[in-house]
Amino acid sequence: MVWYQDKHQLHLGDGCRYHVQFDASKTATPPSVLYLRIKNTERSGVRAVHLLSGPFTFYCHVVPVNYDHRVKFNQGEDPEVKFKYQVKPGKSFNMKLLLNANSELRDRPGVYQWDIDILSMIVISKRPTVTYEMVIGPNPAELKMVTSISSQVESAPKLETDPITVKKLHTDEIWATPPRDPSKDIHLVILTHGIFSNVTDDLLYVRDQIVEHATDNVLVRGYEGNRGKTERGVERQGRRVGAYVLELIDSYHGRITKLSFIGHSLGGLVQLYAIKYMLLSRGDDYFTKNNIELDNFVCLASPLLGILTEMSFIISWFLDLGSLGKTGRDLTLAKKHSLWGGEDDTTSRPFLETLPDEPLETALRSFNHRTVYANAVNDGIVPLRTSAILYLDYGALGDVNKIKENQQLDTAKHDVTKVTTNDEHQVEEVPYESSQTESQDATLEASPIKRRLRHDMTRKELRVLAMSGRGIDPNSDDSSEFTSDRTDDDEEEYTFNIPPKASSVQSALNSLINPVPSMSFVTDPSSRDPVIFHDKYYCFKETPQIPESKTVIMSRVFQNKDWKLKKQVKIASKYHSAGCTWRKVLVNLPPDAHNNIVVRRRFANGFGWGVIDHMTENLFCKNAGSSPPPAKQTEEISNSPPKL
């Protein structure tokens, strides 16, 4: 006997969500367990060609209705929360659905519910499909027999007396959910995906958490037209996203009064250009004229400075040649971009260098919150230097190399501090924070590099020291401790750490073969290591400058890294213009950190739950997070960075 059967074909970015309910009153003898079987009906022979157009696999998970990852979940010997990162062609996912307190609806005794997500794992092309078949019934042997028959009809006939009721939602339907109260003012939240990614599947978890926990009347949307086209350049993708947002705002006829952007990876750059495109096409006063408040601008592991310094020469060279299309050239700062509407169109600069220019610079300052989340380790795709916009407080950071050895970082609630360019600690290039409490200091021991005088420092250490500033706590009214200056003649000992270089090859492999959370991690919050270890506001009255090299012109040809670093400093300086305060949150995630940070798949990338929890609680829940001090106060307590 089969109580429910469904067959569905998934494309790139497709997925289905099932809300399965079982009413025990509709059976003479209610069972204690049901059986679920989900089979990938693709032929196993397609595995060999999946690198070209696949993979022809799907992700799936099953949870009882009362599961919440924030609360300890008690289960018996049979797992009630189960997931599979990739169900391969010809393979099946099998599970027992237990009828107990974990699955029983609290307001409807005798009715049990489970939620099932099935998401495509196809990466690049929109043409391939992966087909699955899902069946539910009381007998596992019968389910296996049904799925083995290739000629099975798409869905079994259902009777009104069937004990199973299933509500099936395609990802398009999930993303089309209206705000809680369409008659009230709407807070529009735009999500933007990265390269080789899509918004409907890869940002589904972020969307769900914002909808569930935001206190505003939120409308969460994302542009789907760039999936499968992410190699066509940041500008082209940004234009499309910007046009989509403008059309969306127009369709609500003035009811959208607040706007936020969240971008993962390349999506951070795409949403920057989307904002710029909106202002260039509708006028610099578009948001003011339409009474739209710019609330949150968030980037999660975004290469805001490009990736040219993080890649080997060979990889960078292939990107310059266009192996990743225009996007690759944008990220290596090789693509030349004529200024939009400039007086001299012959003047051209790398696209990422022109991106922060007006009108975007003013628009960024208009946001209530500007936040970046950056992986400290295990992300060779978008490493710390570029995702944290270069400047970090090295003096308050521990040794990044120690993170992998010691996972116990920050068990207490982390205070948000503000980083300025003064006092004994300095904002640097690639950071890690030693904690601010005694317990944190005892737990995470730094192994710093110490130098007595500047002339004793290595060239690399001088560059790091030049990019530094000090933090203060915006929750504290006492700012006197942050007013001390440091001069070039100070004899004090400088302590900071040179961060490790991430491996892009290893990160790529981790995305294919990544560790997944254990069952204790999934069911017990106390078993999870804290992921947030550095959370501060950063602002500058003046931005640091890299000292000029004393080498002759010919030798500069061989100083490629110095040239690249200066380019990144120039871009970072634009983002840190006066009055533009950034909240920088550093996280410690296991591989695949680049996808874990956005929880690409709810359980397979569950190591990033703490990051998304932090974002929703601090940015989308009223009075949950602290706000940066006003720009006027910032200027009063900020000092100029050290000049080398």
C-alpha cells in the first residue's frame, strides 16, 4: 500500500518542499511509524559526465514539525532528523517517520507532521534535469518495489479517507510568499547569490530565517535571472538586479518604505552595482524622493577587493584571459571599465576600483547598518583580506593559525566594539581576535610576532602595521580610553599576527567533499562551538596609506604583490570614507566555510547556523543589535593612522 507518491523533475535552482501530515483518526489501527523513500531515478551512467553539466544529484532532509536547531532535541535510537547531502543517480534516501511528541502538532492532537526539502544540486547549466520519486506508506518493501518500476505514473490516486495529507510547494511558490500584512509598510529584503550559485536554493535558508524571525513586515526576494550566467561580469548582473528591484518597488506603489540588501560571495559586488545602477537610472535622490529608508547592507564572504592577491600567478593569469568570463577579469582587477557618463570616456580603470565611486559612496553612508561577515580560515575562494575589506584590529586578534587547533573561542555573549585608528592596537589586513575577557584570553593563546622598533620589522609586517586602528564599544558611554595617540617615536612593543594564506584549490575540493555536522551537533546546541569571535565597528577619519617602495622602476615589474596590495588599499580606502562605518564580523567555520557561512543547504552546511542567527538577531530583530555611534562622535574619537 502506498499512501502518497510524487515524481518531479528538477532544474538548476529548483526544489520542492513538502509538508506531510498524518491524521491517526483516519486509520482503524494507527501505526507507530511510517516509511519514506526518495529515489534518484536518473541512470547511474550519468555520473561520469556530471562535471560538464551536473551533478545529477539532489539534496534532501526530513525534520519533524517541532524541531528547532536553537533548542535541544530529544530523540530515540532511530534518527528523527535526517539529511543527505547528495543522493546520487540510482540511489535512494530512506527514513522512518515516527509518530510521537516530536512530530505531533501541538494544537491538533493526533495529527503528525514532517517537513521535507528536496533541492537540486545542479551547478552551472539550466538545461540538465534530475528526476526523483517520493513515496510514503506503511510497508518499506512495497515502497521499494514501487520505485523500482520505471513506468510508474506520476502520482498515485488519492482518496479523501487517506490518512496522509501533503502540501507541496515549489521553490518559486516559496519565494513568492507575500509579507505578513500586505496592508502595512513593507521592509523589502533583497538576497543576491554568488558565482556558480542561485538564489532560490542556495539562499533558501537565509530567506526562511529572516521571514521567521524578523520583527518588520518583511518581503524577501531575490533575482533569479542571473543563475547560470554568473560568468558574464559584475556590471551586467548588477544591472539586472537593479532593474528587478526598481520594478519590484514600483509594483508595490509606495508601500515599500525600507530596503535591505544581503549578498553572498560575488553577490556582494553585484548588489553594490545594483544600487549604483538604480541611482544612475532614477537619480541620486531616488530613495529620498520615494521615502525609502536604507536599512541593512550585508555581505557574506564577498570579494569586495577582488581576489587577485589570493590566487597563484597561474590561476590569476587564466582568469585574466577570461577562463571565468568577464567576472574573472573583474575579480582580478584586469577588466577595464569606462566611467559611466564621465567627461572623459578614454579614462578607464579596473571595474572594482570605480565601483565605490559616487553615487554609490553616498548611498552606502545612507544605510543604517553596513555589515560584512568574513571567514578567518578555511575559505580560499574569498579569503579574509578581501571579505573583511582589508582593515582589521590585529592587536585585538589572536593567532589565526591557532583557530584550527583550538575551537573553543567565545562562550560568552560577544560585545560589539568600534574600531578606530588610535590607541595601542592597530587595524590590519587579515585578522583574528584574541578575546576581550580573561576567560577568552586563557582559552585562545596567540603566538604573535613581536618587534621593538619599526626599523626592526620585516617589510610584510610594516605593511600590516600600516593598515591598523583601534576599536571601542558603542554600547559604552565611556570613550576616554580611546583617545590616546601613538607617535612614530614610541618605544612600545607591537604585537600582531601574520595570517595564513588560504588555499583556493583546497577550498574547491572542500566544496565537493565537505564534512557534514554530526547528529549531536544537529540536536544539541551545547555541543556546538561558537563561530563568532570578532565583532567590531570600523571607521577612519583618515584611511591608511601603504608606504611607497624605494625600488627603481625596472624592479617594480617584479614587485607584483606590492602593486596588487596598493590596488586593494585604494579600493578599501573608498569603502572606508569618512562617515562610513562598517561592522566586521569574523567567523570560524570548518570546510566548506565559503558555503557554510550562508548555510547553502540547511543541514549539510549547518556549521553556519550561528552566522545566520547572529545576522537575523542583530540586524532584523528590533533592539537586538547595537547601532554604531553617530559620525560626529566618530570623528571626535578617531585619530589618523600611523604613517610609515
